Amino acid sequence: MAGGSRSFDPESAQAFTDLLTSQVDLIDTQIIEGYFKGNGVLTRMPAFGVGENAEELGGKYREFHGGVWDDLHVVRADLLGYITVLQDMIENHVESDSASAQELQAANPES
């Protein structure tokens, strides 16, 4: 980007916000609701039997399940944070453009 200029494109930011929102919805509906709630496959721990390693396997499964659940919520929270920041940027850009237009109009009233 040497020698180029940067500008904020609110339409692109809104499109990206919409994409991130769809990913949060996917996490909420397809992953959490589909796998972790109701009859989802991750609502029940597999039966590891009664063998000598059953308790160890159950513990490893609980640890893994908890890690996946925590990571999923971290990703969801990160996406929501990105959405908030982008929405603030869009709002600030609109306010800035409006203020700039008012300043230009005040400086050149005959235009």
C-alpha cells in the first residue's frame, strides 16, 4: 500500500458485520442447539464401560467436552466483540461525515 490512501468503507464494514453475525447465529443454532442441547450428540457422555480405564476415559472426555464448550464460547464472545467494534466504527464514520458536511456548508454558505 505504498503511496496509497486509506479510507473507511462503511458498506464493506456492514457486510463484514453481517457475516460475523451469521457466524454467531450458526454457533447458536447449529452448534450449541444442535450438538450440546436437547437430543444433541454431545448432551450425553459415551458409555465407557466398567473396565479399568473407564474412569480415566470418562475424565478425559469431560475435560475435552469442557474445553470445547469453553472454546466455543470464547469464539462466540470474540465475534460479538468484533461486531460491537465495527458497529461503533460505522456509527462514528456517519457522525464524522455529517459533521464534516456541516462544517463545509457553514464555511461555504453559497454552495
